[in-house]
Amino acid sequence: MAPQVQIIGVAGMPEIRPGDDLAALILEAARGQGMDVEDGDVLVVTQKIVSKAEGRLVDLRQVEPSARAQEMAARTGKDARLLEVILRESQRIVRQERGVIICETKHGFVCANAGVDTSNVGGGVVSLLPEKPDESAERIRAVLAERAGVSIAVIISDTFGRPWREGHTNVAIGVAGMSPVKDYVGQTDPHGYVLRVSTMAVADELAAAAELVMEKLSRVPVAIVRGFDYERAEGSARGLIRPRERDLFR
């Protein structure tokens, strides 16, 4: 049979608050729609609910902007308090142009605004990326493995822009239970050609595919990918970050 992959959105999740048991809420929501997490599934969880559960939230009313943030605000027209939070979450500003701020986060991700997000939070509060997204993914994976008795992989996803192409797509910022890449280097194609550079970012591909059932306004922050044959491993999203010496854009 030809390979098949199924992507199932998990609806019915409540509004997440700091300290919530995400794994328990995901399992409850899945079972509430008549399904369960199965062995071999890949669970894709949006960064926003992970950050909320971990308390990675900042009230801008309590932020005192630095001189640098105030100077950037004067040039960009952005809120100096927001810029201060972005600076705190960055290890380096990669580029600023036309009101866009591209940062290298403390994790090593290169993205707009260091992942600081104002959407789906409200009340003058912004969300930050999880401090250690791989560990966040592993906590969810371990709890679900224990409570549901299954071996699964977990991906924490976030929305990034891309060089060369318009539009945004979800990528993996945290991975547990699977290799984030599938390496074909050294294998031979049907014509006898030995592959030399074919390494597929499967964790990113799964994150992007899952977004098709999550969308931005549907309040479906979790998806189950079923039927994908992945390499079971400890996993880490760090394997998807291109080293600076090989990065033509840094």
C-alpha cells in the first residue's frame, strides 16, 4: 500500500493558564472527541499554549524600556516596552529594516521579534518562547507515555517567516522522541545516483502540515499526526539550526 499520513486536530482545549498540566488537558480533549493517543503518533503542540502553561508571559505595563529600546522606538514607531522585551529575548539583532526586526534568540533561532508574540494573549500581555523547548516537549511526551501507555514523539511548533519565499509556516522549535531530520546522504536513488546533500527536515514538515488543521483562529492548538514512520530517538530541535559558519544569511 502507498504510505498514508493522517492529521487530526484536537479541539476542546480550555484557555491555558500558568501551571496547567498540558499533557492531562491534551489527553482529556482527545478522549472528549472520541479518540486516544496511539503508539507511534506524533503530537504537535503550538508554542503559545506551552508558553502560557509555563508562565512565559510578560505584562508590558510592568516593563521599563532601556535607552536602546527607546531609541529603536523613535525610529520604528513601535512600543518601546515591546522592544525592550524583544531585546531581552535576543542574543543578537540580525537585521532591522522597514519596521521588521530579525533577531537571533538565546536558543539560536533566527526569527522576527525574537518570538515575542502579542496574538492570542490579550490585556497588554505578550508571550515569550519557552526557555527550553526541547525539555518542554520531553515533559509532555513523558507524561503522555506514562498515562496513556504509548510511545510517541512531541513537536513544539511556532510560526516563522522564511528567506526567499512569501508567507509564514510552522516550524519545530522543540522536539522529543524522534530525530528531527531524515538523512538520505549516501543512499542510492533509482537511477544509481548517490545522494550527497539530501537531508529532510521532517520535524519542520510535520509542524507545517499540522498547522493545516490548527489554523490561526480555530482554537485548535494541538494536532495528532498518525501514520508517519519516523526515526525514534531522543530528539532535539537544535539539530535543525544551521551552524553560523555555514549560514549565508548571518
